[in-house]
Amino acid sequence: MAKGSATPPIARRRAIAVTLLSNVPHRFLRLLAGIPKTARRRQRQRSLIAVTPSFRPPLRTSEKPRCGIQSRTPSPTHEVEAPLKPKRPEAEQPPHEEPAAAAGKYWAHRHSLFSLYDRGVRMDAEGWYSATPEAIAAVQAARASPTGLVVDAFAGVGGNSIQFAARGCYVIAVEIDPWKVELARHNAMIYGVEDMIEFVVGDFFRLAPSLKADLVFLSPPWGGPSYNQTPIYTLDMLKPKDGYTLFQAAQKIARNIIMFLPRNVDINQVEELSWLCSPPLDFESEENYVQHRIKGITAYFGNAAR
């Protein structure tokens, strides 16, 4: 992680830790209705993505560009017998490294991950290899209704949530790691969409039964950079649970689902997910490229499929 910037850190709002979302205002939770369409299949499409940023708000004249992964500022120590909020275990503390050192080989791709990186975007070590490239995230967000409610089940450092919010959607960004939530909230402020995102610290699988939305976006952990060492990536290799369990949890929230998966995924297994609904969901798959290099495959289900 980089050393702290000379610019005073942006004030952080306390992340929301929940077990149920029964207290979320009614306008944010909707039951989906309507007659499902007859299932149909579409061939996989090749989507050649340019790295031109899709969302670039103007830089305020009073705002100075900042760059790098900043270290987390510790809270003042209070001598109390039972602290209200437990401290993060030492092993989970963000590393104090320069941005280029933390990013490694991904440093050269920082602007394809976040076009506004130089304005102060922050990422942890995992974010460098797990964040969806911004151009791909924008293409995925374009499948959502501009005024819809989207659940981002594994929000990470906020790349996809930001693009859905820039689309005009209200986003419930679920992330189990509180530190990633702080990074995602900060990055949303850089893009000026923080008011369109509700950040929730929690386990998606525990929250899913109490959530309703128009669309669910799933970009679960692929198992680290070594995922591409296997010729065929199967859905049981997804983390923290297999793809079938993940899809069934998402179905409880919405019939419209988008999944971002490894480029070597077994596409036949992915298509089988559409048959977990009755009647089966419409399905479409799309290869995602950045600078002529394939980065992953996006699967669209329900009304998200064209």
C-alpha cells in the first residue's frame, strides 16, 4: 500500500453491517412481476471492447489529482475494556506498499481498470487482479434498466457498482470485507456516484433471502490469477461456493442475472444454469475483450439477454 497522501483523507462513513434488510426503505425493494418469456438460446457473441472511458466527470478546479493506494488511517486508541468495534486482525491489515509494488504486473493496466485512477482511486492487492476492467463493466451495466435496482453481490473495490450507478441504477453493493467497502465507497466518490450506492458489509448468501431487486450482478472470486492454468474452468471452482449454489441464491432476488466469468469457463455448464428456473430463462453469452485480449465471458439471463 502507498504511504498516506499529503491531502487530508476523505471522511469515511461507517460501513453498514446488517444481517437483514427489512429496514431498507420500501422504495429500494421491489418484487418482480410479469409473465416470463419463452426460453430461447443465442450464440455467443464476440464483444471487442475499447478502453475509452465511458464515464469521466469533470475535475473540480479545487481538486488536486491524487494517485495510489493509500494506507488506512488508524482510529484513535481508547482505553476501554470492551471496544464497540473489534479491530481488524493483523493479517488483514492492508499492506503498506507503494502502488506499483502492490499492483505488480497489473500496474500498467491501472487506467483500464479505472479511467480516473490518477484522481485518487484506491485498491487493495486483490483488487488489482479481480476488478472488472471499466470498459467491460460499462457494457455489462448497459443491460440494466436505467432506473432499476441492482444488487452487486461481490462488490470488491467498486468497479461494477460505479458503472451501474453511472447508468442511473440504484445499487446495493454487498461485500464481506469491511476494508474493501471503504475503498469502494472512496472510489464511488471519485466518480461522483456515491449517493446512488448503498454499501453493505455482509455475506451475500445470508442476505440473499431478504433482498429483492430488478437485477443481480455476480462476479464471484475466481480463485486468484491461477484460474487460467486449467484448460476448462468448471462452475464448482468458483468461490466461496459453486456456481449452481450462487445462481440459485441470486434467483431468490431477481430473474434477471448477469455473471462475469473466466474466459476458459465451461460455457455449456453456464447455459445449464438457465434451466434452474421454470420456465427456463433466456440466455446469452458474450466474450469480452480489451485491446484485442480476451478478459472474460459475461453470461446474461432473463431480460438482460438480448
